[in-house]
Amino acid sequence: MSTSTTPPAAASSCIASRSCRGARDRGGAVPDRPHLRVLDHPLVGDKVTRLRDHRTGHREFRDLIREIGSLMAYEVLRDLPAEEVEVETPLEITTGLRVREEDIVLVPILRAGLGMLEGFTGVLPGARIGHVGLYRDHETLQPVQYYFNVPQPAGRHFVVVDPMLGTGGSSSATITLLKEHGARDIRLAVLVACPEGVEALERAHPDVPVFTVALDRQLNENGYILPGLGDAGDRIFGSD
């Protein structure tokens, strides 16, 4: 995805004090965070801006998350293995590529992760789906597990989806559960991340690449990302 120049006012939401986009290469990599990819595209940026707007209703919010999820899927799975197959066109026989969608497991973290799931399944209708149920204790800010149902991991590629990477607790706990289940190829896709969450995940799971469309400034004292977009789960399901 392409890069461009960020207005000075946006620099405060970057992981460093320089321009966010200027700090990344064309592939979205952040030099001091090699496992992090910030997906940068004007179409995505427009949708993220509308997500942030407090006036955006839950119906439009859901639609925007689904659309961003579809766009993210292309980059998150860019290095996915594909087999060469023979195909007959109306004119001749040639070769093409085919992805084994059934080898991909999408794992939304309940409940907010469900908002991104439809975007990914729109691109990968044959993917398998697992579910991990976690909630954040509002006093300790630590994740508490209440559900785990994931397909067998042998030879499969796992994509954990969750709108926010704040403290990193829920994402890290989910990845730990998947590894204990036997998963080896895992990547994390989030809409909005912050430095604290990125660093926490890097410490716990340095082998897991993280993909996001927005790298925000910081967490506040209540564990919410600033500037962020509020409580994603509440806004998705209209319970805010």
C-alpha cells in the first residue's frame, strides 16, 4: 500500500515524534518495530476517520469495520502459500494460483472481534472460524477467559481479529491459548493500536506479526486508546 505525507497535527498519534507515514516504508513497516505493519491507504484512512467520529451511528460503524476488514485481509494474508493449478480458459489451458481457504482459521476475540470477521470472510468465504471469549476486568484491566472453541491447528494459518490493541492483554492471552492448542502460524489484525499494546505483545509474542490501520498516541488511565474510537464493542452492537 502506498505512503504519503502526514500533516504535522497527526504526528502526536505516532509511536515516535516524527510523521507516522514518513516513519514507515512502502510495506507499512515501522523501523523500530519490525513485527508491526501499519497499513496505509487513503480509502482506509477515510473510513478510520469516520469510525472515530462520535456522531457515527452503530449501523454505519459496523459497515465501516466490515469494509476495513476486507481491505486488511489482502495485506494480512499477502504471504499466504498458494499452489499452482491448471485452468482452462475459453481459449486455452494456462496456469494460475489457488489458495486453500480451508487452511485459514479466523479467530475473533468475543465480542468486538465479530465486527471485523465479516470483512475477512467476505474475502475468504471458505475459511474456518474459531472463537475465543475474553472480557477485560475493569479494575485490574486483565483478560478473563470464558470461552474457547477453535479448529485443530495442524497445517493451518491463524488470524486473530480484534478492533483494538490497547493494553495487549486480550490479544496476548488469545495467542497464548492458540499456542497451547498447537497453533504455530499466527498473525494479529487490529483496527487501532497504541504503543503500550504493541510493546506488550512484542514482549510476550515476538514471533507474531501485528497488522493495524492506525497507530494511536497512548492509553489513558482507564485503559482506553487515545485518540481512539471509544469502546468498539459498544459501538458495534449499539450498547453504548
